[in-house]
Amino acid sequence: MENALSLLVLFALACPAIVLADSTMQDTLSMMNFSAPNGSVTISDIRPVRAWIDKKEKQTVDDCYYVYKPVVKTNSSQVCLKYRGVVRATKYIETNTETAEERIFYQTAGYRLNPGDVLKRHNDLGLEASLSREYGAVGGMNARIDYRIGRMVNIKALYAFLEGGVQTKEYRNLYSNDMEDNFFGRFGLGVAKGFQLLPDIEQRTYIGCGGETAWGSQEITASYAKIGTNLSLNVTHSVQVYGGVALYVFGKAYDEEENELPFSWNQYFPGRNGITTNLGIKVGF
């Protein structure tokens, strides 16, 4: 309960500042007086989202575009653009000087889009940083960086990730039979695939591997495999809260000199193989 409370406090402190910064940026863009010339790129259809774009504009998978609704100011012919959402490209298109072609997008944030809404490219880094609290077989705090590698292999919402975590937990020493505190540190990597269920809801399934070291009366290390899935909800376009479930499976245990030990990782630390749940916050850049 104390750990869950500390995570909620962390979320309460961090989230408002991030959301305010992101919302302020979107509001600023929305209220700027764009001229919306005749050559603006507009949505031609919404099932799926399509737009005619000049072939001379190069495009890679997951390129980001903000979507705006043209709004005519009262008592004025001036047009403003109001923020409506975010879409991403579904395929790679090489630079070409020929005529425009209709390109397909998928929506990752925002409200219902309509034909005539305006697209404006937004160059992002394709990075996401997340911080979560894990509960269950493996617990503690976990930090993770996801990077969009789909741009390299032409697969939308495909990611590579690096993650690390820490935990302190009490286990019984197999040799002395005494209870002792152990500090765990782990580091892993893997790949993940996102599935956009709704404009503001994404499911991301992943598989990875890594290593964990425990420091107690002795230093013990083991490798692990991990498979799981997270469900995230947009707070803003670039800020999400998420929860998920994962399965950890540990291998053989080794001492600090890399000698195999007589007991398995799960014998040294009963119940560490198994299901873990998590709750966290994620920020995109």
C-alpha cells in the first residue's frame, strides 16, 4: 500500500506539469492565425484517414501529423485552425516530383476527424520514456525507453525498448534459514508492437530478455525472459497513463564469479517466476 501511495504521489506531482506543457503547446498552435491557403493538405476521407499529398514530400512510416479544423473567425474572413488530433503515416514513400497521391494514416490521439480537416507535419524523435511500479512476482520501480524502429523496417507502431528496474525484498536464506533483505537490479531489452484500439487507447504487446542481480549475503545473477502487454490511455497526445501484465521466467543462477549455483533462481527467491502487473506514466518526444 505504501509503494502504491508513493507512485500515486509521484504521478500527481509529475503529470500536471507535463500535461500543462503539452496542452499549452497544442493550444498555442490551435490559436495561431494560419492563413490556410488553397494548397493546404486536407483530409479527403476518414475510413481510413486519407489525404492527398504532393509526391515531392518524402514520408516514412509513423511520421507524425497534427490535425486541425479550419474555423472562420466571427465578423472576419480570417481562418484559424483548431486542434483536433494526431495521425501517423502507414507506409514509406520516396521523394518524387510527380503529381500528388492519396496517402493513408492511422489516428493516435484526439477527437473525431472530418474531411476537410488540415494536416500539418510535426517532427518528433520517435522516443517514449516511461516510469512504472510493478507488483507481483517481480516488483519495484521500472523505467523504460521505447524507440520507433518501424520507420526503418516499414512496420507501423513497431518499437525496440530498453528497461531497468530495482526492488528491495525479504527472502529466506537457503543456507542459514534466516530472513534477509535482498536488493535486486535488472536490465533488459526487447521489441514491442502497438495496436491502436481507439484514437486515445493503445495496446502494446512486447517480448524481451535481460539479467537480474540480487545483492544480499552473496551476489547472485540470473537471466530472464519476459512477455507482456500494456494498455495505455492518452492524457494528452504525448502523455499516457498505462497498466499492464507480464510474465517473468528466470534461468539458472550464477555467483559473482559466474559459477553455476546448485539451486535455481526460483529456489533462492521463491515465487519470482510468475505474473507481474504494472501501473505507470509515459511521455513521448
